[in-house]
Amino acid sequence: MTDKTFTLTNDQTGEKWTLPVFEGTQGPSTIDIRSLYADTGFFTLDPSFTSTASCKSRITYIDGDEGILQHRGYDIKDLAENTSYLEVCHALLYGDLPNTAEKAEFENNITYHTMVHEQLHYFYRGFRRDAHPMAIMCGVVGALSSFYHDSLDIWDPEQREISAHRLIAKMPTLAAMTLKYSLGQPFVYPNNELSYSANFLNMCFSVPAEKYHVSPTLERAMDKILILHADHEQNASTSTVRIAGSSQANPFACIASGIASLWGPAHGGANQAVLEMLRQIGHKDNIPEFLERAKDKNDPFRLMGFGHRVYKNYDPRATVLKSSCDAVLDELGVDDPLLDLARELERIALEDPYFAERKLFPNVDFYSGIILKAMGFPEEMFTVLFAVSRTVGWISQWKEMIEEPSHRIGRPRQLYTGATERKVRPLDQRDPSRQEAAE
Ligand code: CMC
């Protein structure tokens, strides 16, 4: 409960209403407007949720002005440097980093579920070889609900946990199968002797005919990329998962909805779009022309990998990735001209008053594509990797919501601006202009 209140005055009538104010452990105070409509007859309008907290959560904290991102209180840089992805998964799912015994148990639980039902292979064959991997992922992850009937009861904590483990364990397998299918290569089964990230790289890049050695630098880089994308509080895809889950849909279906939402270029699809943009710019000399286009409101061109709804400072994930980029490119001996172009674009954009005034800084997607490309992933797979990593965030947020006793179905209201009541007219009189004139 709270002692603080916020008083609202109707300027027309002078009526006043007092609303409770909640304080989080960090971040802005929040006015509780749940009873507003019942008390006042007014809705609030906030279509893209710029001022609306859609839930209470204990998982992830972002301070966009300071460029801070914490999971369960741990700073993202600290996590990226000192933990593994599965340790971060444990923290997101259970509230804390694991100790030695918990870590071993959790890793065992996840590796136990890495294989997918053999029948799922047939789903892949139904897709065109050139299908976008995210289209395949929307389908096959949704299809998991038809294979694991024993973990669909969302009211049973044990089943919720098994579903969470299955999703975290199977996403790399499904993602790697998507890549293999597009290449026309045989699927590679998981190898539970490898770490989560090494196993994923192995399933993506090994072929039965040859030995494949997972480079420790790439394994670590993969792990870092997964850590950096693991959760990001109530972003578009997470909110999609929560809304889908609020109707009591099963967790596999909810995660499939999150994948669909992540696909868009304004969200997870941006990492693919960054490379497309860099290639479109082509040369340092063309940067000014493209910056002018990005500033022109009549031109749909935007600087991909720049800007963020919440960060009005450097995206802390981009800082970590930028430094990883050099290590990976060095290890691989890759001298990618796109990286030089990206650095130059960043430098010039940050000096430009348009970007400075709007606090548009590089986000996580600005550098992730360059690393993933150097690691050998086709560009269409970039957003799939984001989905692999974000699955733990989605499922942790879903679990938190289901375990919140007061949760109800998410059901926004609207400000209706359409036609008022009118009569159905015979077919030959339905020209809208005539109909309007007649009314
Ligand atoms: N290039 C040019 N102008 C921009 C950009 C950009 N990338 N981003 C924002 N702006 C401008 C925008 O036109 C607006 O200008 P004005 O105030 O003059 O109208 C102002 O900055 C504020 O932008 P907004 O559209 O109100 O911001 P938003 O919070 O609705 O959008 C965003 C956030 C991430 C969708 C947007 O910045 C964008 O489209 N960025 C490029 C796509 C991208 O990199 N997405 C990845 C986000 S990070 C990973 C993830 O979370 O998925």
C-alpha cells in the first residue's frame, strides 16, 4: 500500500479525485489509475504507452536517462563480464544468480530438454527453403504446444517450470534447424557436453562430414550477445507475450506471439536492417546525404540501430557490444569495411544537432549485426538469435504475471472516433459519399 496520493481536478466542473501513488524500489513514482473510469467516467489516452506502466515487475530495471540496465539488480555490464548466459537465465527466472549447486542443477535441467520431438522435423519441410527464418520460428515455436501437452496447465507451477525449461532449451535447437533448412544441410542434433552457446554454434555450423571446433572466443562472444538481449522490461514483444498470456493461452503460443512482434524492423528486426542500411550507404562520402534523409520527415529512411523509446543516453548494451566487436573481428581476422563505415556513421551522427537534440544514440542493434555477420550468420538469422536470447525474458515475465494473484486479462479501452449509429442501406445506395450526404 501507499500513503502518497495524486489529486486530479476537472477544470470544467472543479470536481477533484484523489488517486493512490506507488513507489517502486527505483524509478519514477506511478499514479494508480485503475479506478479512474469507475470513479470519474474518463479514460486515459496513451496509445504507444509512453507514460503507462502496464504492470509491476521485479525482473528488469532501466534508467533511460542514465543509460542503466539491471536484471534483478545486477548491472548488465557486470553480468556480461562475469556470468554465463544460463546464470543470467537463472537470475531472470528465479530472482537470483545461482550458486555452484544451483548452477549445476539448472544446467542439467536445461540440457535435459535440448532435443525437439522428431516429428517437428516435418514442419520444416513444409516451408519454402527461402522462407524468412522468423516466419519459420513463428510457426515451429507455436507448434511446440501440440507436442508437449504435459506442460500446458498454466496453473500448475511444476508445468510452468518445465515449459520454461523446454523453451530455453529448445530455442537454439529450433533456430539452428531453421538455418540448416535454409542451407539444405542436415539438422545437427544437440550435444549436451557443450555449453549452451557452444552447442548452439555447433548445431549451426558443424556438418556430419567434418570435425568442427568451437572457438572459445566465439563461444564467449555468443554468450555475451545472448546475455545482452536476454530481457528488456516491457518492450513491444514482451508486452505482446504478457497480453497473450493474460488470456491464459499456453506458454508456447505466447512465446510465438512474442517472436512475431520481435520480427518488425523497429524492434528486433533492426539488427538485420542496420547491415542493409550500411550497404545502402556504401561509402563514408555518402553519410551526409543519408543523414539528411534520416532527418527529412517526408522520407521514410531512418538511421537503423539509432534511437530508443527508453534510452535517451547511450544504450549500455551497445557499449559492451562495441568492445566485443573488436575482439571477435581480431580473432577471426576479419577486416570488415562495414565496421569502419558504422564507426564513422556513429561519429558524424553524434556530432549532428538533430541527433544530439533528440538524444538519439546507437542502440544494441547497431553493432550486433556486424559481430553476427563476422561469426558466419546470414543476415536473416540475426533476429532469430535475438529471439533465442529473449525467450528467457519473455517466459520469466509471463511466469511473473501468472504468479501475480491479482492478474486479469489485459483489455485496453479506446477513444472511439468512427461513425455514429446509422442504418444499413440497399447495395446500390452504399457509395459512402452519397450515404453521408443522405444522412
Ligand atoms: N533516425 C532518424 N530519426 C529518428 C530515429 C532514427 N533512427 N529514431 C527516432 N528519430 C526521431 C523521430 O523522427 C522523432 O523526431 P521528431 O521529434 O522531430 O518527430 C524523434 O526522433 C523521436 O522519435 P520517436 O519515433 O518518437 O521515438 P520512438 O520512441 O517512437 O521510437 C524507435 C523508438 C527505436 C522505434 C526509433 O528510434 C527507431 O525507429 N529506431 C530505428 C530502429 C531501431 O534501431 N530499432 C531497435 C531498437 S533497440 C532494440 C529493440 O528494443 O528491439
